[in-house]
Amino acid sequence: MPEPTNEGTENQDKNITQNTQNTEQTHNTQQTDLTHAFLALLNQGGAGGTAGGGAEGVAFAGAVASPSASGAVGVKVEARGARPTNLQANTTSESTARSMQVDCRPCGGCCNGVYRVGPRLPVPLYELVRLVGEGLGVPLCVVVNQYLCGVLDLLRSGGGGVRVSERGLSRRVQYKAGYLLKMFAEAGELGEVVDRLILAAKEYLEYVGRRRVGEGEARQFVEGLARELGFGSIRDFALFLWWVVPSRVVRGMDGLVTLGFVERRGPYVDVLSVRCQLPHEGGGDWQLHTTMDLSRFLRALVTHFRYDHGLTDWRQVVQWVLKKPWREVVVEQLGGGEGEVGREDWGRLNPSLRLYLFEDVLNKLVDVLVAVGVIEDLGNGNYKCVLDGVVVKGRFNVYKHLRSEHRDLVNDVRGLVKSLGGAEVVADEGSE
């Protein structure tokens, strides 16, 4: 005889079924909410614009497996050794942090080593990654390496586009050429010049195209520009520019241009123009402003030296920088019809050329004074003034001594030469 149905049991079964359905709906809702949160993070570019910006706390994943541990569900994942001992402090940090740090120590570095100590993720994204790791039974670093590296690239770059702003215009276009020249002047080796060229082209192309540009695309752009200007490679192009610009760190690389610096607030300076040191037809001057887009500036600079001065190869530039044959041409052009160097002639000479002319005249003057006996060359750069017996070091100090102590040098030299000539005459008469 069948037992009568218990109404309480039936109601209990209904409650269990209802609770199970509610649990499933809650679980699905949580997953949907996490998915929406994840997509919202992608649209916003992460907390503070970057994946690791503005973090206030550090939190690691719980028990982390060794790199060789299996990731299959149902396989035991062994916990790694030492963990943070101050659990209370760590819990407080987790509850107050805006971002949390993934532990990449099991794999040695997430995203092919880009993150050595673990990327920082906004807390909602970190929780999503943690849930995925728990579901797959793998450490968080495995989830990051397999699924999240591309997302982190977007978060680090602030999204997929380049924002238009005054700062972007200044940094990527208006002052990019001047900044590049400063970096050329401070480069200690050729590789730095090549890298600077590619990075500058990358930023310039990103702003002009309003999109992200990879290093490979930037390199192709520089290669195309180099071929357009007649160079066989980026290396030849970089060498040409490196030797044209005066170096601040490599001795002897005086360059063929002078940089027009302008001081900014604090220690900052900008290069707003370059001025060619070489002589020009008709005694003219050539200057180029740097506040133009990068490719146009490089084309104008190289074209001037290639077509106005015939310097088509970096090796020719090296010869002109080291041997300076153009200085003789400038000397020949100095002086008007009366043979004097006028104020206009002297004013169009750059400081390095003025120093060269002074050194050239000084060397010839000292050689003459040594020849007539006013100055005695003691060797090793030491000179003795015969007029008063003072010994000085270097030819410039000879000039300073004569200028300060022998203001009537012309008469002193004339008297000394006359006395030496008279002594020779007397000696000759006596010998006869």
C-alpha cells in the first residue's frame, strides 16, 4: 500500500529546486557582471590610464603552482613555498588597493618578460583573472601569459588611438626635430642615433595618423626616407646626421652647423634653428628652423648639404669636419674692397670660425716672435719672454703676457731686432 504523500517533503523539494535555480541565476549574473566590467575596463583604458597606474597596495595570488605543474582540472596543484607572513596587513592592503599585482615568479616573467615582478591590474580585472585561473586550475601568471598580454598592451598604451592635444603637438611635431638634434649632440655611439631616429619617427607617425605605430613600421618609414635622400641604409643616414651636428661628448666632431639654443624655464633648452657654418655663394647665410614636422626638416637639412655643398656621403662630411678645408674659403671671402674685415663680415661668422681665425693668426704671430728672438721656445709647450724672462705655458698665455706686460710691443720688437742687427754688424766688422 503506497504511503501518503508528505506535503512538507514536497515543499522541501520545491524549495531545493528553487534555490538551485536561484544559485545558477546568481552565478550567471556574476559572470555577466564580470564580463561587463572587463569590457568597461578595456574601453576606459584601465585605472588611471594604465594597467599599473596609481596603485596603493600590493596583493599576490593565493597558492601558486610551479611552472611545470599541470593546468588540467582535477590535477593537484602544489602551493609554492614562502608567502607574505603578515596576513592581516596583506588583507588590509587588498581591501584598500585600487590595483593588485599578479605574481609572475612561477613563470619568471609575464608577457615574454615584459613584467618581471608582475603586472598591476585594476581590482575588478584582477578578480576576473583570478576566477579564470581557479576555473582552469592554473596559476594567475598562466592566465596572463595565455590570454591577457594583448589586453595589457592596450591598457599600458591608454587605448588604441593617439589623443590630439597641445602637449602631443609640441612633443611629437613642433619640437621633435629640435629635441632630436639635442640627442644627436649627446649621443656617444651610432646605435643611439639610429634608435633616436626610429623612435622620433614612431611618435611623429602616431600623431599624424592618430593611431598606434609599431617600431617595425617606424623603421620602414626611416628606411624609405633614407633611400629618398640618396642613402643606402639607415646606418649611412644616421652617420651623415651625426657628423653634421656638433657633438657635446665626442671630441673632434665639431659638426658643420651651429645649433640655435633658446633657454626655457629652469635647466631646459630648446633648439629652434640650425645655421650652416660653410661659406655660401655671395657671402649669404643659411638657417633652418626646427619647428616644422620631422620628415620635412630632415629633408631640408640633408638636401642643403647634398646640393649646395656637394656632400652626398657621410665620409665626405667626416673629411670636412676633421680637415676643415672650407675655412680657407671663408678667409678668402673676408674683407671688402679695401681689404679690411668689416663689421658685417665679422658678424656673419659663427663663434667657432672666429676662434679658428684667432688661433690661426696667433700661431703665426708666435712663430714670427720665436723666429726674431723675442720669444724662446723651451719645448713641451713652454715659452720664455726674452724681454723680461717670464716663462709661460701655451701660446694663448704668450698672447696674454704680451698683451698685459708689453703694450708697446711694436717698439720693443723693433728695438730688439735693431740691437740684434747691430750686434751682428759689429761682430762682422771685428772678424774682418
